[in-house]
Amino acid sequence: MSQWAASRSREIARAHQSAHQSAQHPTHSSHPHDGPRRVERLHSKAPAGPSGYTIAHGGRQVRFGPVVFWIAVGTVVIMAGWSITAATYLTFRDDVLRTLIAHQAEQQFAYEDRIAELRAQIDRTTSRQLLDQEQVEQKLEDLVRRQATLEQRATAIGGIADPATTGSIKPSAKPDIAPSRTGRQSNLGTSLNKVEASLDRVERRQSSVLAQLDDRYEAKARLMRGVLTQLGVRTDAPPGGMGGPFVPIKLPTENQGFQQALGRVNAARVDVNRLSSTLVTVPVRKPIAGEIDESSPFGVRTDPFVHEAAMHTGIDFRGDMGEPIHATAAGTVSIAGWSGGYGKMVEINHGNGLATRYGHMSEIDVGVGDQVRIGQIIGKLGSTGRSTGPHVHYETRVDGEAVNPQKFLDAGDKLFGG
């Protein structure tokens, strides 16, 4: 390349020098007009300019056209660039590989970190769902256990409740509170809250019923105890045929309030039953059904036969001949037959020193030793014995002494509302 460039430069320099000398020293001609033509010939011999490229080497010259030359130059440039790139790659290949590997490892670590984060989120979500599910299941178990307890309470209350006055409490149907796998957590929570509110209402109602029963039995016991005390009947003595060791009640902690209230109601109920059992043998009822026509009270009166003051030991109830006469209390027949001025008379021993007599009967339907119950017909109304007309002479005796039957009848009106 250096020899070709030097040769090319010398040719151009010689051409320019020749042209310059011809211009300064023109050739003289014999003819005056030969000068311009000579110049033209000289200019025509001057080289017209480069039309290619010549390469000289060792005295030999090789001439190339412009296209071939630039193709060769481009090829050389490309090969040089490729050589440089290849050399650079071979030189820095390890660094490039390390960089690529480091970048790939960085991306891999980033993906692993992202995957770990997503797994952690999934674990947290799963743990939260499991915790929510455990809470729901625990709440569900509590509601089912509470419902079973309320049903047991309802059964216990139903055993002591009086449907006519307090109304019966029926065990509620089990609500559909099983958790749905496809339902939303909020809907399930709302359903459980509704069930819990319903159970709260049932529990409040049971507590209210217990309070009403307690008040009712307490009031009834006070009334009967007061009436029996006024009649002189002992109410503090326990009934016969009872006993056993004393065993205190152990109440569950979570159910202590209800069990205590239930215990109070049961105690009041037992007291009422005991007083009621006592009242069964106390003559507080009337011997004749329907309206009572009292013809002669208890106490001092003018005797209808001798017309002198005398003690009347009973009450005379006027009625129709043959009208049924009822026992005013339960007891055992001690007398059944003719008894002097009583005529046909029945005496019933009620225990605790109480006895009743029914005189002037036209017919006797019981015998000595018979057990009679309250309201049982013991005979028919008549006018036998010392009598002026159809009536029943009714006496109440305490420890063999005649007492006014009216206070027993008034006690009955107080107890039974007339």
C-alpha cells in the first residue's frame, strides 16, 4: 500500500509540473497561429485524472478499478472489526460469562425470593383461614353445647311449670348452624350471631319463667302457711315416712346461677306440696255443692224446740231432700250411723286432731274405717234426728272440741278464691 501511494503521488506531481512548465515557456512557431494549437496538444497529452488505483510491488504494478478497490477495503475493514471483536471476546470471555452468570443468578434469586414471599402469603392466608375455621368451629361447639343445656333447662322447667299459669317451654328445634364450605365467612358469622342471639332470648325467658315460678310458689306457700297458722294447724313438722342422710348439692360452676334458681323453685314447690298435703286433711271446703243457704250459725242461739238459749256446735245448711253431701277433707270414717239428736250421722277423722261431723242425713253411703277423699259423697241430705226440716248439721272439731266451722270455710274461700 505504501509503494502504491508513493508511485501515484509521483505521477500526479510530474503531470502538474509538466503542465506548469508548458504554460510558462511556450514553444515558438514559425507561424503566429501555431501557439494555441500547441498548447492544446500539450494539454491533450496531460493525464485526465485517476480512473483507478495502482499497486506497485517489486517493480510490478497492479491496477484496480474503484469498485473492486472499495470492496477490498470494506472486506479488510470488516475482517479487522471481526478480528478485534473476536479478540475482545476471547480476552474478556470469562468476565462476560461471569457477568451473565451473575445476572442470571440474581434473577433466579429474585424469582426465588418472590416465590418464597408468595408462599409465605399463602401460608399466612391458610393459617388465618384455619384460625377462623377453628374459631367458628369452637363457637359452633359452644352454641351446640349451650343449646343442649337450654334444652335440659327447658325439660327441668317443664317438669315443675304449671302450663295453665306459666305456659310450657318447649325445647327449640336445632337450628341449621353447620358451617358451609362454600358460604362466605361473613355470612356464617352472621348466622352464628343470630343463633347466639336466639339462645340468649331463650335463656332470658327461662330465667324469667323461673323467677315467676319462684314468686308464685313462694306466694302460695305463704298464703297456705298463714291460713293453716290461723287455723292452729302446725306447718313446721315434716311429713311422715321421710328420712335419709344429708348430702349437699354440688352445682356446676357454669350453670350455678340457673341451678340455684331451679333449686329455690323446687324447694318452694316441695314446701307448697307439703302444705297442700296438709290442706288435704284440713276441712276448708263446703259440704254441699253450689250456693249455700245457711239456716243457723255456730254459737249461742234459741233452741228451736224448747225455745231457750243453747249452744249450737255447728252450722246448719238448708237444702233439698236427698241432695248429696261431700266430705270437706280427706280422712277415715270413725262414726257412720244413728247418733242421738244428730240422727243419721257420719264422723270423719282427718288427723292432727281434726274431725268433722255431718248430721240429720237421710242416707249414709260410707262405713266405719273407710278412707274418704276430698269431695267424696258420703251420704244424702235429710231431716233425721232432732231436726225441723231438710238440712245438714256440719261440725268441725279440734282435739274433740267443737270450733266454729266458718273460720275454716273462710280460709277455704281465701285459698281457692271463693
